[in-house]
Amino acid sequence: MLTGMAYLGALLLSLGGLAVLDRRFRLAFWSDPRRAALAVGIGVVGFLLWDGIGLVLGIFARGDSPHMTGLLLAPELPVEEAFFLALLCYTALLAWRALDRWRGESS
């Protein structure tokens, strides 16, 4: 079962690393938690809808891997997908905020 948690564990570790960076530089959740949660939440929901449409149309399919938990949010939609999408959205938000701050300081 430990192998089945490897991917989810890596995603959670990565999210934790982003949170440390966020806290250190006060970019998103440590600057404006409500707006950050809204931005990440809307992104995750939007991408999950996109995934759902892709699954219904047969464009996407769940692959098998011994590194995944096997838990599903919906048929063919692994729980790890939600955490991956959160990681993707959080990374994009932090990059945007960091670039915005850097651009503002260099003006």
C-alpha cells in the first residue's frame, strides 16, 4: 500500500513546499487568503470539469500505475488528479504573484 501512496505523497510534499515559499514571500495565501483560495479553487473546479468532459468524450482515460492509491473521485478520475490540479493552480498563482511583485519593484 505504501507504493500506492507515492504519487499522492509527492503531490502533498510539493504543495507543502509551495506553501513554505508562499509563507516566506507572502505571495498568495499569506497575503490574501480569501482571494488565493478563490483563485486556486476556481482553477481546480474548472480543470476538473474539463477532465470530466474529456472522460465522457473518451479523450482522457485513467492509466494504471502502482504508485497511485486507486481511489477515484468519479469513474476514471483518480483522487490524485485533484491534488495535481491544485498543485498546478497554486504554482501558477505563485509565479504570477512573484512576477507581478518583481515587475512592480523594478519599475
